[in-house]
Amino acid sequence: MYEPKLICAALEQLFLPAADKSLLAGLRITITAGPTREAIDPVRFISNHSSGKMGYAIAAAAVALGAKVRLISGPLASPLPLPAAITPIMVTSATEMLNAVLADVGDIFIATAAVADYRPLAPATHKMKRDANGMNLTLTPNPDIVATVAALASPPFCVAFAAETEALKDYARQKFIAKKVNLIAANLVGGLEGGFNRDENSLWLFWGSGELQLPLMPKPQLALALLQQIALLYYPS
Ligand code: C5P
């Protein structure tokens, strides 16, 4: 069961003021969530730590704010709740995730997935046998999904995440430039505030001309705060 604090935060989305409920009305938002799995053989894979909680929370919050959401999810260790308006598109590998994203990317793309950086170059068709001498695995880089989307001829508003263990601001700013996104949401992992598998998180947001710190809070509330900032940047007054 989720922590009571998290359940309350999710309930708050049901009772948003009328103005907030139409903040993202008419917008189509594509969100990636969870890890990807890259096959080594039919029974083994390479993957990342990711519960999918942040991406699923953003998808639920975007629906609460009136958006039409496509959620593209890697395989989750435990199922996560979603509003009835969302049927996730389940994928396994980074390549499948990229294809699903490109099928209809919409107006805003939010990349929360922990995509595996590499995949085995030649996955075995049958289960590989243990070799007492060890083994070498040749890996090839996966496509960078958010960078691919940001490089489209008519890109949507792109948001990337950066999970770092040190020098958060420097690495986040570097990623903002390298991936050519509109906004980057960075968080420290591995320390006391580590975001993986947790029900709470904090984020530093960086964009071309500004930054904003969202303090530690339940992921459903954090998702709302992030989307409110995205709306401000998407609809500059
Ligand atoms: O470069 P790094 O993996 O740290 O970047 C993280 C951000 O880029 C996240 O938003 C993640 O979803 C996205 N990403 C991606 N495709 C990849 C690797 C990361 O979309 N192959």
C-alpha cells in the first residue's frame, strides 16, 4: 500500500480549482516512464533502476490539468495506479520506446524513462550457457529518445530528466545544451534525497533563462508543480 501522504497528494488532484483543471486543455502530451530492458538472451537483460513512479505521477497530473496523455511505459516491477483516461502503451526496449514515441509525439514530450544507454549488439536466440572462463558482451549505444525528438523538424516542447550523483547543476545544464530540450528536471540520486523507487522527490528545473527549485514533496504534488512550470514556459504571457 502507498504511504497515506502519497494517497492524499493523489486525491488533491481530484479536487483542483476549476482554473487549474483546464491549464493544459487541448494539449497532447507524450510521456515515457519506467526502465527499458535490453535482451542478452531470451531469459536475461540489461536494465536500470526505475520504479516508473515519477512518469506515472506526471501522466496522472497532466490528465487532471486537462491534457490528452499518451504514456509509453517500460516494464514495471510493481503495477502503478493510473486514471481511467490513460491506457499505457507498454514497451520493452529503447528501440520500441522510440518507435512508440515517434508514432504520435504531440505538443509536449516529457522523457522520464530511465532508458538503458546500451544494448547487446547481438542478443542470443537461445539461453546462453555458463562459461567458467567468463564472457564478454559487446554493447552498442541505444538511440537517445529525447534528443531524437528534440531534433525533429517541428519538435514538440521537450522536457528531459537528469538523475545525477554529483555536480547536479553543472551536469543538468550540460544535458540541457547537449539534448537541445526546452526544460530539464534534475535530481540527485544515491544520497539521502535519492529519487529511485521513492514516493517523494525534489527537482531543480533549468531552462534557457531561468531555474527553479521544487523542494522535497510527494511525487503527485511534484508532478503538478512541474506541469505548472511547463505551462508557464509553453504559454509565455
Ligand atoms: O543522458 P541521460 O541518460 O542522463 O539523460 C536522461 C534524460 O534523457 C531522461 O529524460 C531520459 O528519459 C532521456 N533519455 C532518452 N533516451 C536515452 C537516454 C536518456 O530519452 N537513450
